[in-house]
Amino acid sequence: MTMSSPAPQQAHILVIDDEPDLRTLYELTLLREGYRVEAAGDLAQAREQLREKRFDAIITDMRLPDGLGLELLRELVAEQRQERCVVITAHGSAENAVEALKAGAFDYLTKPVDLKQFRSVVASAIQVPRTTAAPLPGGRSEPDGPGSSTTSASKLADGNAVLQKLVGESPIMRAVKSRIVKVSGSMAPILIQGESGTGKELVARAVHGCSHRAAGPFVAVNCSAIPENLLEAEFFGARKGAYTGSAQDRQGYFQAAKGGTLFLDEIGDLPLAMQSKLLRAIQERMVRPLGSPQEDAVDVRIVSATHKDLNAEVQAGTFRQDLYYRLNVIEIGVPALRDRRDDLPALCQALLGRICQESGFSMPTLSAPAMERLRAHPFNGNVRELENLLHRAVALGEGGELHFDAPPEEYVAVPENLQDFLDQQERNILSKVLEETGFNRTAAATRLGLSLRQIRYRIARLNIATPLGDDSANENA
């Protein structure tokens, strides 16, 4: 017998606000949507309610007479309660919003609250699947709410299927997958960082697939591939006649991703002028299509990715600090292939299976010597380079056992981004010489024919770690 999902009106919501008029407004809005609603005017009343009942969602003001809404949020997280918490912050208080998301809030709203947005955020919050029913005092428990049906189980299965595409069971990859599952349940923006070719888009798709937005669209945007004069129209859309050649209305990426996830790849390449407009769209959740007199509300989760050190870009003045803090609420680092060589056999098996299926070749096997050659390869291009290498080996092989007749270095693919490739070569050389000189910058600079100032600059630009993390350390040792 198939269980049906509970109706939305069965959701139970707690509203916490010390202003009676606002509290009544929120209550009436939610009651009209068919929800069951309880209310509290301060933290003490809210805690009393939470001791007796379990809710599907909690809406709390940031500032209350007896403390901050964040205090309650942290208590919920510490007690492993399953309620999703939406925090209401003062208009323009970006720091509070980011702090709330980092503390575990599902989402936030800014005052004055737009009721249409309010209803949308609450609807999203109660759709998030719960893992288990949280027991109440005395061992009692309540039936699960809207997120506990077989539909939720189906979504979880879909998420697991997406996670399986992230091949590898090394400790570092298990940590990445665990983090994806942990952070996928909120609306907090995610910044994925990793070298070119590590699979950042796969991680973004896994976040989307594990989230309550999995049934919505996943829209991937390469920020470095859009001409600067088209950025605004591409992101926010345009009305007919807004610019030369626009013969009809067109959707932007934000509109196309409605109800789903907007993945902004290579976010570090976005021009400063567009960074400012993107920041406003994220903060206000509104976009104005080119040529339109009015703004459109948007409902997307932002996941961005970069191979750059955005913190260094902020210091250099090429990336807005306020946008960086908005995007980097939650960070997921994707490891380089050289840091997870134990995953090579599984990666090769998965990649060879796909290559052979697409090309019609029979599946070859990797000999032990061939695998040893791969293990010794630097893989500066990471998984993308491994895939290119295997493509070539399959194309040039004769079936059966796969061999590399020449050293793998001869199979290095032409880099997709020359500057990234050159930076990586320079990083490898500097790291090697620094290690050989005991991280004595003066000695390393002399060996490389550089001045001390030049080597300092390169260490900072290429984000090379030193034992003490001190730019002056070991210079005259």
C-alpha cells in the first residue's frame, strides 16, 4: 500500500516575535495557508512550547526581549531537533543574515517582510525531509510532518544516486560526501573551491540532488564564458526591444532556476560591475530584467565555484568583500587527484566504462604496471586530465589489457586554461625548492634567480603554504 504525503495544512509552525502586530500578521498569513500555528512573544515562551511539542518549522525574529533568535537556533542544533528555522533580520543587516545561516538556519527574511516571499520560504522549509522523528520529553513522539513520507524516502534515494557519481571512498572523499549531505538541507549559499578538473560541478549537482530542491531545475552558468556586455541580460533576463537584436522576451538564469539551484561556476571571473548587481539580487531576492519597469521575485539557491583564492582576490580589490561573505556561508573543498590517489582504480573503472560505452569499444583492463604509471603521474589537470589520458589510451589500444607504452607525461592534454596550467607549474617548482631549502626564502630565491620580494609575491599569489604561515619566517636562517 502506497502512503500519500500529508497535506501541507497539517504542518505545525511556531512564530516568535515580540511585536504583537507583526506576530498577528504572520499568524494570519500562515493560517490562511492552512497551517497549524502557535505563537510566542519571547524566548522563554518559545522554549516552553518546544518542551511540549515538535514543529515543522520555526519563524523567529532576530532580536527578542530576553535574547537573540540565534540563541534558540543554536539550542535546536545542539539538541538535534529537526525543526527548520527561518530567522527574520533587520533590513540591510547582511552580517546577521550570514551569521544565522552559518549557525544552521534554513533561510532568512529581512524586514519589512514581503508576505509573498514569506509564504514561499515557509513552504520550502516544511518540504525539507526529516531524518527521524525527534522524541519529546517522556519518550513520546509525534507523527512526522510534511517531510516524512515515502516521497522523502524517494528524494533521499535520488540524492544517494547523485552522490554515487562522486567516485571514490578515500577518507577525504568520504568527508566531502558527508559535508554535502549535511549542508544540502538549508538555503545557505555554498562556495565550492578546488583546482580545475577536480569535479566542482559534480559536487554542485550532488548538493542539488540531496536537497529538497532536487525536483526543481539545476542551472549551470560558466561566468567566465559570457561576454561582459551580455551578462546582465543573461543573468536577469530582458524584455523585447531592451537592446539591439532582442526580438522577444527572454528568461535570465535566475528565472530559469526558479524553485531549484543556480550554479555559478568560475565566479571569480565575474567583473566587478556585475558582482554588485549579483549581490543585490542575492540580498533582495529580486531581479529587474533589462527594459522592465518592475522587479521579479526569484526563488533559487545559490551554489558557486572557483579555482581561485577569492580571499586573495578580495585583498587585491578584484572581488567584492561583501559578495564573498554572501557566497561563502558554507564552503566545500574539492581535493586534488594527487591528494586521493587511492581512488585511482575506482575512477579509472568508472571513466573507462563511460568512455567505452560512448565509443563502442570493449571494456579493457588496466595492468598493474599501467596503474603504477598512473599513480606516479602528477595529474596537474586532475580528474579531467585522467579522463583525457584514458580516452587516448583506449583510442590507441587494441582492446584487452590497457597499457601505456610511453610515460604518462607524454599524454598530458593541452590545458583548457593556459594561465591555470602555468600557475600550477610555477607552484610545483616553488614548493619543491622551498622544501629543499627548509623554507628559507632567501636561499630559495637565490636558487631560482629571484629577489626576496619577488619570491614573497609568488608565494602569496600562488597561495603556497609555509610551515609557520609567516611571510618573514626562515628568511635568514
